[in-house]
Amino acid sequence: MRAVKVLERILITIPIMLGVATIVFLFMRLTPGDPVDIMMGEAGFVSEGEIENLRREFHLDKPLWQQWLLFVGGALRGNLGNSYTQKQPVAALIAERLPATVELALGALLFALIIAVPIGILSAVKQYSLIDRLSMAGAFVGISLPAFWLGIMAILIFSVKLKWLPVAGRIDYQAGLKVITGFYVLDSLLTGNTQALVSSLKHLVLPSASLGAAMAAIVARVLRSSMVEVLRQDYITLARAKGQHEFWVVMRHALRNALIPTVTVVGLQTGVLLGGNMIVETVFGWPGLGRLAVSAIYARDFPLVQGVVMVYAFTYVAANLLVDILYTYLNPKITF
């Protein structure tokens, strides 16, 4: 029964992805600026014939509905087209940059959970104490600070002034890493390259912290609120009356039931980490999908922007599906 429900949810994603594809297609065409004019302006003097040939090559001479059919038909076959500016398949460009974005998102997620979970639990257990008030005040500040400002401040403090961490990039050139999967931390472990491992981790710290700070603040506040409510339930009082140690009452009984709303937030925020990291990648010179999308938008590279947005949309859909599945394990009473 559960497998059938999962299949139904997967099938629902088809019209969602089709809607996303249509919206991004139309919005890119409505955005001021013609990709051919931008490219020809950079090339200098060109003839009208060259412009028409280029428009024909990009199918921009066709009616809008035919362009949409070409895009959707190609996407259904796994062909996202070729980039106008880089003259390469969009799928190949995305595959090249995707490991960097995923690695950054995982680093931010790990940073957020390491900070948020202990703070959320401790604040709930010590409700209205000085620890609780300071933690929630810090969480409020974390939500309020924009990621790009936090990233710039981190660079000025830890890179420029203290010189503890690198300013930009993913790894030092002299590390000599042999790339296997595209995930530099994992590749460093697989190849036993300690220098590359240290370098990749150092490059990962600042962008991960800048990207994950807001998520840590949100998760900490949500977990604290859930834990406070759960700790007031009768079964918690019963567990304490049975003489169970307070640590196990909190971790074994309270935390599991408090995780349901927290998992929802984590799932949604994971999609944000993967899809909303354009500014952080730009600030830290991180060669991921975010920087690729920004450069493609400036160049009006329609196929590349459409492909990246489709990947982002699929990430959100997949994250929500995983959250729904995880619900049934945290609380078997919950069904799809």
C-alpha cells in the first residue's frame, strides 16, 4: 500500500514539472533582452544575414508555441538543448557543476543541524532560562542576516584580516586532487590525499556557514517550539514517573515526536539550500549551479536557464517526497 502511495506521489510530480517548465519558458521570453542581440553586440559588427542564421539555429525564428514544444519534447527525452553561449549540451554543463552545488548544500545542511538540534533541545528543556533567551535571540539574528552580507563579513574577518580560511574557490590548485566523483571532499578521501582534504574542507567552511546560518536559526526555533509542546504531554509525565533518566525521556520520547514539524522545515530548507544558493556561490566564487544560472540569466541563455531551473524544481519536489515518506516512519499513524 505504501509503495502505491509513493508511486502516486511520483506521478503527481509530472504535471508539476510540466508547469514549472512552461512558467520558466514564458518568463525567459518575456524578460527584456534578446540573446542574439547580446551575443552579436559582444562580437562587434555583424550583418543581418548572420543574425538571421543565428536566430534560425536557436529556433528563435519559430512561433512561441513551437519553441515550447521543442523544449518540452526534448526535456521528456532527457535533452535540455545546447547552451547559446557555451556551445555545449545543457545536461553536460549541469552535470559538471552539480557536484559543487550538492557538496555546498550538504555542508550547509550539516552545519545547520549541528548547531540547531542541540540548541533547540536545550532551549526547550531550559525554557525561559538565560540559555533559552540567548539562544532564541541568536536564532532571530541568524534569520535576519542576509546570506550575502554574512558571507562578505566572514570573508573580511576570517580570510582578509585573520587569514585563517581561503577567500574563494573549492580547493587550492597545488593540492593535486584526482577528481573521481566531482565531490572534492569525497574524492580526497577516496584517493587518500590529505592535503586536498584539508584544502577542500577549508574552502567549504565559510560558504557552508553563510548558507546554513539562516536554516540553523529556523530549525532551532521550530524544534524548540515542538519540544516545548511535547514535553507537556501526559506520556512524558508518565515516563518520568516510571523513573526513567531525564536524558532518555527527552531523547527517546520527546525528540522523536517533536521531529515531525522539524522534518518538514528541514525538507523545505534543503530545497532552498540547493536552489537558493546563487548569491552565496557568487560571493565566494563557488563554481556551482548558482553561478552558472546567474551568468546564463545575464546572457539570456534560455536553454541553460531553463535546464538549471528544472533541476532546482526537481530538487524541491524530491525533498518534499522524501519528507512525506519519512513522516510514515516517524509516526506510523500518518499516511500520505
